[in-house]
Amino acid sequence: MTSNPDEIREQIEETRASLSEDVNTLADTVNPAHAAKRKAASARSAVLEVKDKVMGTASQSVSGTTSAAGEKAPAVQEKMSAVQETLSAAPGQLRRQATGNPLAVGLIALGVGWLVGSLLPATSAEEHAAVKVKEAAAPAVTGAAKDAAASLQDSAQQAAESVKTAAAGAAATVKDETASSAHDVRDQAQAARDTVTDSRR
């Protein structure tokens, strides 16, 4: 430390300027409006990076998928000849249509993968996996079918019983009405015979 007053004043001014700069930086860091702007800017840049990665991946996957299909499927070359012309123009068209739309990129990649997968013959591993799934699903499907059949059988039996009961009730009603009508006809015939007999006498 010096005892020269001018040097001391200079050091005080330097310290004051440095301290003022630190206070301003701290105030800027703590200010909610500035903090929100920084967060929004960092979020915006993160979204743009993700978008660029997705769009870059989509264009790379379309060209990579078409080249992989050519390498892995020489037996399918005849089927692919008609599709190959469309696919050769597709990457540029897909890039233009998918720009700014990651959902479209995903759907396009799914469609291209499905198309290429359907053109390639099944591998032995895929066939083996399909057999395993079929074997595992067969008991569950059979059990579900049996449960459905039992449920339908119970419903059919209940409906048959209901129809049988209704038919028996209707038959009893018809029988009773027939007997009553026959009795009435007999009574009327008897009354008519008695009237005719009385009128002859």
C-alpha cells in the first residue's frame, strides 16, 4: 500500500468501478424479467437443436433405408423396380414436405420401414418368433372362445326356457278359452233345443 493520495484515489476508483460492475451483473442475474428471457432463449435453442436433429435423422433414414433395402434384398429386386423410381424422388420431396413437422417425419419413416419390411422375405428368426407367439396365443384364444361359447349357451338356454314358458302359458290360455267357448256353445245348443221342443208342444 502506498501513502500517495493520488494512487489511493485511483485504487478506490478502480475498486468502485469493479464493485459497480459486480453489482450490476448480480442485479441482472437476479432480475426475474432477465432470468425469464435467458430461460426462454435457452429453451428455444434446445428446441431448434432437437428439430434439426429430427429433420436430419429423417432425411438420413430415408436414404439409408433405401440403400439398406438394395443391399439386403437382391431376391426382391424385381418387386422393388417399380417402387425404386418413386423412392429415388422421395427423399427430396419428403424433406420439403416434412420441414418443420416432426410428426410427418415419423409417419414417413414408419411408412418407408413398413414398405421395405413387407418387400423383404421373412427371416428364420422372425418365423420362429411368429410360431412362438402363435403357440402362446392359442390357449388364450381357445379359452376366450370357450368362455364366449359358454356365455352364449347360457343365454340361449335362458331364452329357450323363456319361450317355452310363454308357449306353455299361451297353450293353457287357448285351451281354457276353447273349453269355455265349447261349454257356452253346448249351453246355447241345449237352450235352442229346449226352445224348439217347447215350441212343438
